[in-house]
Amino acid sequence: MSNYEDFIMSFPLPKNSEKPQYELDPKKKSKKELIEEFSKFWELAGGKFILLKQKAMIPHTLSKLSIFKENSNVYIQSHLKFIIHNLPKQMKLKIYTDSDFYYPDEPQILQIAIVESQLGLSENGSIGIEMNTISYRSILFLTEHLILLLNKKNLYSQFESALSRWKNFIKNGGYLISGPSKTADIEQSLVIGAHGPKSCTAIIY
Amino acid sequence: MKHAKIASNFIRIPERVDWHNEALYYVRLKRDFAVKRNEDFEKLREIASQIKDYVLDNIRIYIEKFYKNAQKNGFIVHFAKNAQQHNEIIYQILKTKNINTIVKSKSMLTEECGLNSYLEEKGIEIIDTDLGERIIQLRKEPPSHIVLPAIHLKRKEVAETFSKYLSSDPDNSNPEYLTSVARKHLRKKFLEAQASITGVNFAIAETGGFVVCTNEGNADLGTSLTPVHIASMGVEKLIPEFKDLFIFLRLLAPSATGQAITSYTTIYQKPMLNQELHIIIVDNHRSEKLKSPRYKNSLKCIRCGACLNTCPVYRRSGGHSYRYTIPGPIGSILGPLFNKSEYYDLPFASTLCGSCSNVCPVKVNIHEQLLYLRSDLHKYKDYAPQFLFSLAYKFLSNSIYYNLFIKFIKFLYKIPLIKFFLKQHNRKLPELPKKTFREYYKENFHV
């Protein structure tokens, strides 16, 4: 095992050259164009996409999704109370929130997880989730179906235009998710649901 | 020529070669489609190339910066001069914590260091969780591609493997069924694991964080469940600033699979609650490569596999014929630089067509380096009989000898035994033109 000093000595002395400077042309797009571009890439990645006019429509929309079955175990982030209280009672869903799990393996019982995201990128159809916003990171990967909510004001055209949003990612880490878990390792045949969620739905409101 | 010899086994089944060739060319086409979608792609390649050059020129500064910031983040940072040290560090971490079950996501560095066999000898169960990696691990084979490790296998072979080791239906070779079998098997392993090992796609000096990209989510599943996460990285994974990550993310997935971005791009900035996160920074001959003006460029590689998918030799000879951890054009540079005596023949497994350099997202001059290596290595081993070159020189530099040689070749064409021999080796002689160029020129231009 090497200590830092021994290790570093093997490498050539730095040239102390200037770091290359670069700038990419900003891509200005209307909200409509952003949503269209995002949905195109998201669906290409195997994700499902729903656009809602209002946040209040989320509980009703969720209840209509085919993945919601009677007695499903559903995780909803604690602060999304308006969803918890407005899902139809007749579905007899078992609702779990952040305080219901004590160990990272416990979310393995979940069929559905509903998580609020912090940013979306239309240039590649990805959704960003800051790590500190979720009690157990494993929820995102153990659940059978993942539903990500995104406020359209947090949808950006490209990485650079979301600069202020990255501060928390730099501080706490985060995920960029684009569609469900997938693999093409057997004869290049695309199969959805390799390890993580078998479906991933983006709801933009 | 070891490569040619091993490749001859691979091409024995022409259908397999055709399928391998076409499957990889399809990935190459997906890459082309993704590239055309992004009007800035060439600009991004140039920026990425310059950033990598800059980091490699100032690597000491960035190792130090990353080291300090990673420690501030609460990561435990280790340094390994070579593969042995890398493996020992991991073993020590596991031993201290009494860990004997690990899940590992794809990491070419751990392949390079021979980690699996090292830990298995110590009695530790190490499970590769990437589907392709798990298939070849069960079959006790090395990966044949850096992004698609089991691309050399047909679905029926996977079905046989799963039937043997995972008790699945041997007659069902549907990829969806096979993936569901692997999912069930690996989910159990994830939940049992006491530690997870990942590679690193990019390490950001400015923030001390690092990024892991997967499509399956296997790295995330492992690291979000286990109390110990160990990330192994070569020094070449360093990038200076967080904003530089955007440049590389725009290049990696499109070049690898034609996707706009991988399904999961995870930025690790601090360990989870009650988790230890270790980072091992590895040299393993990289410092020597950095001192070589001709070859240090090869360390810019971001392991996208685009050069493999486009290479006509790789597509038709299969990854195992390269023997080195990283096959294909970039492996034909890295292999001999790592071990000359073992991989001296690899730079010759190329047509030097330059397609690899054209698709490389960080502009590694792959075909030029292969040519340099040919000249640097030709004295090292008798890679081709020297007398053949002397003979060729004699015939090509003297018109009388040359004409005699042409006549001799025409004579050889008439011997049926030669045609028969070549047919046995799946070779076919090209049709000879009726006239030589010289004869044609004389007739048509009245010289």
C-alpha cells in the first residue's frame, strides 16, 4: 500500500499549463419545445410520459395508471401529503412514507415509489434527484415501478442552463435517471427491468 | 501471432462471425445516429480532448486536489501503485469488517487487477452484477467487450449457462425470460451483500466527488444497500471541474450505445448514513505511460467502446482473441504498454484504416499509436518471420524478380490443392485480373 507522497512522486511534474476555456452556444427553447424534446428522449429511453395542466391532477392521474393494483405497497415521499390524502380509498393501497423504513433493504416490499425530482433536462430526457431528498436511496432501485414528479419550471434545455440547480448535487450527490432499468446484454435484445424499476413514469405538471 | 491464432477459432463458425460483425456494426450505426442528432458533437470531442490533455499534463495537481476534496466529503482515500496493492487494500477493508459477500458492478480496472480471482482465493464471494458480466462470470470467461461483455455469446448459450447454474428452463432462450431469471438471482445477492464495489467513470477534482454510469442500475442498487462501498479508479478518470462533467456525459453514452445518456448517472458526493465509502486511486503503469510522449494520449480513453464497434478486425475476430482486459483498437495500445512480452502482437491486429480514431469521443489517435507501436515492438519479438520481409524487399525492388514473382503467383493459382487447403480454412483466393497493371498500361497507352 502506498502513501500519498510515494504515489504522487511517480507521476511527471505538472506543466502548469492553462486550462482550456470553452463555451457552448446556449439552446434557447420555449416551454413547449422543452417538453416536446424531453418527452421524445424520455420515451426513447423506455420511459412513460404524462403531462398535466395542474399539480392537483396528480392523485387522480396516478389512480388511473395500470400499475396501481389493489393492496399495492406504495411509497410516497412524506412531503407529498396532497397525494397521500387524495388517492382513492377504494384502492386499498398500503402507503409507506419516509418514517416507515429503518433499514435500506426494507423498501424491497414496494411495488410503486412516487418521488419528487428537482430538475429535468430536455437535451437528453433525464430527471435529476438530489440524494438528500430521499430517506433511503435504495427506494429508487428496489421498487418495481418508479414515478417521478417534475414541476415544469424545473425543466431545462441543457446541463449548463440548470447551473443553480447543481449546487445541491455538488453538496449531497444525486441521480440523473433516464427511463427504467434496462439491458441489452443478451444478443443485443433490449429488455426493460434488469435490476431496478421495470417501469419509470415521468409526470410533468 | 497469437491474435491471429486465437481468432482462427472464433471464425470457425461463419454464422457467429457474421452475427458478431453485424450486431456490433448496428451499435456503431446507433452511435452515428446519436452523433448526427447533436450539432455540437465535433466541438464537444475537441473540448473533451483538450481537457483530457490538460489533466494528463498536470495530473499531480489534480490527484492532490481530488484527494483533499474527497477526504473533505468523508471518503476514505487509498493509493495503489499496482494491481497487487489494489487487491490487498480491498482485502484489508473487507477483512477488518469481516465481510465475505460482495456485489460488484462493471469495472475494467478491477478486471485489469484480477480482483475477482484474488478475492475468491481468499474465500470471499464476489458477484458481478452487470448481466453480461454475470453471464461470463458463471461461464468463467473474461469479458469480450468493455460495454457488452457477453456479446460473443448467443442466447442459447446463455440459456444453457443459466440452466446449469441457476436452474432455469434450458429450452427457453427468450432474453426477457433469461433476464428475469438473472434479476431474481441477483436481487437475492444484492440483499445479502455486505459491501459493494464499483468503478468510476469520472472523478471530479473540484468537488472530490465521482460519477458512475450504468443502464441496469446495478451499481446503484449495490451502493444503496451495503454499509461499505469501495470505488476503484485509475488516475486518468480525473476531470478538473464539475462543469466539465457535462461535456463528457454528452459524449459517453452516445459513443457507447447511441443513447443520449445512460439510464442512471450517479454523482457520489458523500457516503450514506452509516456507510463507509472508500476510493482507491490506482497507478498500475499509468505513470509510465504518462511519461511517453507517443502513448500518453491513450490514457484519455473514457471506455465507451466505440473503437471496438467500428473496428473491422475486432468485429470479425472477437474480443477474446486480444487476451488483454480491454480488447479492440484501444486495447491493442494499452495491452502492449502494460506487458510487451504478452501482447506484442496486438498492434498488428489492425488494418490501420483509422475508423477507430474517427469515432473516438476524446480524439485518441489510435491508429497512429498502433503504427508507432509496430515500429517500437518489431525488434522486441519475432512477430513475423524476418526472412519474409527480406524476400518481399528483394522482389518488390527489382522489376525482373517482380515479374517472375507475378508469374509464380499465377502458377500457384492453378494448383487445386492450394484452393482446397484455403477452403478448409474458410478462405477464398480473390480472382486474379487477366492482365497485370503493367500489361494493361502498355496495351492501352501504347508505351
